[in-house]
Amino acid sequence: MLLSHQTFAASNDIRSGVSQQLLNISYLEDTTGSLKASDILKSKSHKDWHEISGEIANFGYTKSPFWFRFTIKNPYNIDADKLLEISYPQLDFIDLYRVEKGKVLSVHKTGDHYPFSQRLIDHPYFLFPAAIPAHTNVEYFVRVQTEGTMQVPISLWDKQTFLIKIGQEDQIHAVFYGILTVLALFNFFVYLALREKTYLYYSMATFGYVFFFATMRGKPFQVLFPDFPAIHNQSLLIIIPFTTLFSALFASSFLSLKQYSKTLDNCTKAIAILALGCIIASFIFDYAYSVRLSVLLAIPSYLMLFTIGPLVWVKGARLARYYTLAWGLLTAGTAMTALNKAGAIPSNFISEYGMQIGSALEAILLTIALAERLYREREGKIAAQESTIKEHKERLQTEIKLMNQALHHPITKLPNRACFEMLINDSVRRRKDGRFAVCLINLTRFHEINKTLGHNNADLLIEEAATLINQTVQKLPGIQIAEDNDPQTYYAFSFEGATFGVLIDIEHSEQVREAAGAVISELYHPIEFKGMLLELDPAIGVSTFPENGRDASTLIRHANVALETAEKSDRKLDYYQPEQDRYNARRLTLMSELKQAIANNQLSLYFQPKIDLKSNAVVGLEALIRWHHHRFGFVRPDEFIPIAEQTGIIKPLTRWVVKEALRVQKELLEERYDIDISINISAKNLREEDFVSFISDALGSNPEQKNKITIELTETSMMEDPLKALQVLEDLSQPGIKLSIDDFGTGYSSLAYIKKLPADEIKIDKSLVFDLTSNADDQVIIKTTIEMCHRLGFTVVAEGVESQHIVDILKQLNCDLIQGYYISPPLPLNKLKLWLAEMDDYAALA
């Protein structure tokens, strides 16, 4: 928005009472730039001179110097003291020549490329004293050269009148500058407080307007850098794109163009980028090119920024109405000033200062809009904050509710296991030297009641049981409070299912025993529930601190181990004993590594010989599995075989044993040892659908080993599922496979069942054989067993033979085969071969 300066019309003569005079000015364009005042004076030709058609000499952008000449006449009897004014302060070079009687009397050089101190009068405009003697005509030549627009508004003023008018004009501009500066500073401080970029953009744009208008009047040069004209000229090049840059950024941010129109937002960004480019170009290109570039950018940019307001207003942007009205006032003021300069409308205060008035109103309106925006944002933030507080309060209530649910049993409402662990850990920290007991109470019949009465009734029952347990345990000496919620106090903790926990301070183990016994006695009485008397059958497992653990997890686990033992005992009460703990880290390690040991062939088979008592010949071998663990060393079969049965690894384990036994037997056959091999299987194998087919396929692949394999199954394992065992054994009873009943005498099978078994061999358990020499009853049992088995067609094998005396007794009792450490311990294959070789040598000597 470029400010054009006015000139005032007056007559050519100096007359009293006239403030400003119109001068008849002619001009000459110096296209070569070489003309001098002396050349003009010598030339008598006037054909190259032209009269100025308007009130202001305006030739646009040109690098040619222009010469202006005019004559001031004073026909009166008094001297005239006047001022010559050139009211466009952006002219680079001005040379003023005073000519009288064809001679140059004085020359003064000035312009905004010279330091401000070179001016005759300290004023932003170019002012020259013009003393005109009475009855005298004075001619003036003015040479002007500039890289900006060639505007040369020359006026002749009465000095006193000029000072009065310029003072009034300065006051008007001071008010204008003051309004814009205050608004700019206000919004800048708002930015510092809120860090909202919109206020920064507006503040910078407003500062740009202030500086632009001041620069067009030459004020910054006079006040800020009077000795540095280069800075003055550079600031004029920068201020137009600077104002355009921040006006575009402000429009984008203030109107939230991203939300309403990406196209318009991209347009404002493009304007900002081009403005920044103009600022950079002003330091690279010359003045003339840079100022034209800035003006070419400013005109379409401001038209675009004006157009954006109505477009966004239509899209529903509330603040766009303020923006549109503000830019409308600025545009109207600018147009009014332009029309006044063109003479289309009469001169008055509003038409002369329309641009300044429009700028001030624009700044005020936009500040009001920003204030409303700030208010609405504040209201929005307060509403959001209230919503957040409400949400936080609701979340806190929900969290408290969830925390309460997380720390309490959903049915019994008692504190749960998590609370129990916290109380135990707290007791461990507070009472490092004290002792306390962790007691777990389980209602062993609850599972049965749940299945009988259904879940809903079971939930009601567990509520009543929880109330009863809480009332009962509070009488115990040393009982710890679980939770104190006035008026209800809890002493018991509720676990999943029908298990409850209590914590008791103790000094002696007898206190725990007495307290636990009292609880069992109290809870052992049936409770009435919906007309029924139901026995809860409680059991209690106890672990103590510090003997059985020093943290909650360990103490509860050990109490659970004791509880499992207590449920199987008559007392329904047990204390943790490490030797009873099957659930240890070693067991977990073996469980996870057994399958890997099978796959990596880390197991081995040992073989224990069986001797025929009649021929003293080796007639069979029992294959026994062994595991030498890389960390634990030798692992007993009775430790890892139950693990294999529990985890399902017994299937691949049995198959590995069968294949390995057949391989060894084949190797022995190749060395002419025709010996039967017995293989132990688990009751779990009998439940496998493909077990019979696997055995058949294994023997089918080794036809030479038919009738040389015996499958051993313990009497106890068969009784887990007698019908299924009988069916599988009948399927196994086929040519090439013999069946043996192991550990006979320790189970509970009936003779009728034994009679149905398709077995070939009965093995008397070693527990009956050990005391054969000292216990006459065992001799009677074994004798009876041997006679019965022979009548049923079974071969009888005695295990656990440890002495020659036992061998002699078994011969007398007509036992068929024997095995035991007296004959040989289980041997690995290499030692077995040596032992068999020794037996062959012994037989040869005999």
C-alpha cells in the first residue's frame, strides 16, 4: 500500500494571505545524464521543455535524470520569505539551482542518498528557503535522479503557514502511529504470555504498517539512522515484503485456513514464501529491481488476502467477518486517498487521510477479533479444563472402584490374594526378627457342592462360608487384620475357588497348631444352606516365616504344598516340609529338558539279567532307563518318569525305550546272545490309540526278534482302568509278544481279574523278597503265590534277590526265574557284554 503525497493548487504570484502557491513548472528529461546547469543556461531553445500536465510531476520508474524549472515573481514592494517544498522524501539525488539574470547564484545538493545532516532544514521532506526580493523574478532549476519512482511534488509555502500545517499533520500521524504501535505491542505481549503464533504474526504485520507509513514520510531516516542513508534505503526495500510476509502468515493462522480450505492455505503460504524471497533478493539485486519486485508482489498479494476473508466467511468461519470488515475498511480508505489524489473527490480530512484511517480501523478491528478469539479460546480451555477435571474425577472414581475390585474377591468381598501378598511382604519388612505363620484354608468339598448345586448356589454358599471363616479366625491369638473398613473388619483373605488365607503372629509352633486345630474344629460343623446341612470339610496348610521363606510368593507356595498334603491326611492339617515339595525349580527344569534329552539321545538303557534257577542260565534282561543330567547328575527314574506321565512326554519316552531295546537286542543277537528283553510301559501308554500298532510295527521291522520281547506293566497301573488295560493287553497278546505283571503283591487286584489277564509272567515284588530269610509269613505268601501262578500257567520271577540264602529258599519254593543285585546290578551295554562273557566262561568251566 503505497502512500502518494498531495500537492496543493495556488496561483503563480506571491500574494499576501496565500499559504501555498502553484508553480508553473516545465521539465526536461536528460536521457544521456550529461546535462549541466550551464548547458541549460546557454541553450536558448525551449522545444525540449514540456509543461507538467497535472499537479504532480510523476514519471514512474526511470533511471534518467529530470530537470525542472520554474520562476517565482515578487512584484510587490516587500521582500518575500518563502519555503520551497519537495514533499516526496524517497528521491535519491536533488540539486537545486537559484538563477538570477542568467547566472547561477547558488547550488544545494541533497537527497536520501546523502546524510540527513546535509539538509538545510531538519525535516523529512526536502525544504529550501526561498527569499524573493521585492520587484524581483527568481528562476530555479531542480535536477532530480532516483532509482525509485520519479515523483516530484514541488510547492511554494509561506514559512509560518507551513510550520503550522506540518505540525498539525505530524500530530495526526503521531496519533496514527501511536494507535498501531500500542496494538502491535499489546499483541506481542499476548504472544509472549500465550506463545500463540497468531498474535506474533499480527504484531509483526502491524509493526510493518507503522514502519512503512513512517518510511514513506522519511521519519525513520530522520530519527533512527540519519548518518546511514544506505540503511534507510535498504529498510524501504525490506519493509514491503516484510509486511506482506506476516500479513499472509496472520491470515492463514487467524482464519484457520487449513481447516476450511487447503487451497487458500497454500496460497497464503506461497505469498509468504515469495515475500521471504523478496527480502533476500533486496540484499542481492539493485535498488530499482528490488523495489519493483516488492511492489509487484504486494499488489496481487494484498488483493488475494482481501479476497480470502469473504471466501472463508461463506464456509462458516466466525472470525472471517471481522477480517473481511477490517480489510474492507483498509481497501476503502486506500481507494478514497487514491481518488482524492486523482481529483475525483474533493479534499477533506477523511479523503486526505483515508489510508491511515483505514489502516488504524483495520488494526483496531483485528485486535478486537483477536480479543474475542482469545476470550473464546479461554472459555473453550476453561470448558475443556472443567471437562478434564470432571473426566479425571470420574476416572479417579473408576480407578478407585477398579482398584477395589482388583484387591477384593468379587463374591466374598474379602481382600484377595494380592492384598494377602502385600500384608505378608509388609510383615517381612517390619518384623525381620519376628515369626509369623501363613495359613491357607481350603473347603475341600466345595468343588463337589458346586457341581451339585450349580454356580449360583455355590456363590451364595461361598459368601456364607466367607462370613463364617472371617468370624471364626478373628478369635485366634495373634491374628493380623486384613482390612479395617468401619464398621466391618476383615481378618481373612479370599483366594480363587474356596481357599482362604490368614496371617498369624506366633512365638511358638504350638500356637499355630492349636490355632489351626481350633479353626478346623469350628468349621468342621455342617452349615445350614437352603434347608440342607452341608459339610465344608476344611483343610489347612501352614508355612512359617522365616523358616519356610522370606517373601510372600514363597510362603504362599509352600503353604499350598502343605495344603495339598493336608487334604490327603486324616488330620486335615499339615505344615510345609521341604522333602514333601514336589513343585520345585529342579522339577520344572527336568520337565522342560526331558523332551530335549529324548530328542538329543541323552538318555541310556541299563540292563539287569534274569537267571533260570533250574539251569542257572541267563534267559532275559530287564531294560531300565537312566538319565545323567548335565547339571543334576544322575536323575532317578522314579523322579522323572512321573514327570513324563504328567506332561505327556511318556509317549515319546516309551517309544524311544522300545526302539533302543530292539536295537540292543539285535546287536546282542549278532554276537550270539539269544536273550529275551523286558520293557516296562506306563499305564498312560495303555490309553494311547496307536500303542498296539506301534509295538506291532516295531516287531514287524525286526522279525528275527519275535518271541524275544516281553512287555512289563505294574499291577497297580492296570487297576487305574482295569477294563481298558485288559482290552489293550488282549490286543498286545499276539505272536511274538509276551506280557509280564510287575510288582505283583503290592496292588489290590482280585484273583478273578488276574485270571482274565492274557499274561505269560508274574514278577513278585522285591518288598516281599527282601525279608524272605527272616519272615516266615513272607515265605508262606511267596509259596502260595508261586503255586497259584503255576496253576494259572504263569512263569514266576522273583525280584530283589540280594543273597545266596534267598536263592536257596526260592529254589525250594520252586520259583522259575530270579533277578537282583546278588546276580548283577543294572549294567550299561558295554559292561553287560563283559558280564555275559564271564558267565559264558563260568558255564564252560562248570
